[in-house]
Amino acid sequence: MLRTDLEKPEKASRTERLEARLNSEQKDLLERAAALQGRSLSAFVLASAEEAAIKTIQDHDTIKLVGRDRDAFVAALLEPPRPSKKLRAAAAQFKKDMGL
């Protein structure tokens, strides 16, 4: 299952591989950063990629509303419109079909 929280996962065996080609400047940069954190290059790249992936997924899954859109959303929550005749009929039919 895809993990998108920041809690430490249980130790799992590492059976998958990921390869990447990079230029010497990129490798020097990553090696320097890894050394500053006291990690191996592989550990640094893996941790950094995982953090970036989690953030990307969380950002994608979060609804961001600003200005007029936020106001319309809040207004709809606080004062929802009355159900239309068609919606009430659909709800009644659903309850009948489900034996509710």
C-alpha cells in the first residue's frame, strides 16, 4: 500500500531497484548533501525522493480554496440549498430500493 504519511514504516526488505543517470555536478551536489547529513549517497537519495513523493501526493490530495471559491464553499456548508423535488424523489426511491 502507498504510504503518504510521515511516520516511520515498519522495516521491509528492499527488493526493488531504481537507477538514474546524472552528471558529475549533480552527483557532487548529492554527495555533499549526503555527507552533511551523515548518510550514504543511496540513503540520502532514497530519503529525499520519498519525502518529495509524499509531499507531492499530499499537495495533490489537498483541496486549496482561496477568495471567492472559499467563501462559496463555506456558504454552501453553512446554508445548504433546500433539496429539489427531483433530489427528494431520488432519495425516496433509493430508500425504497434499499428497504430503508
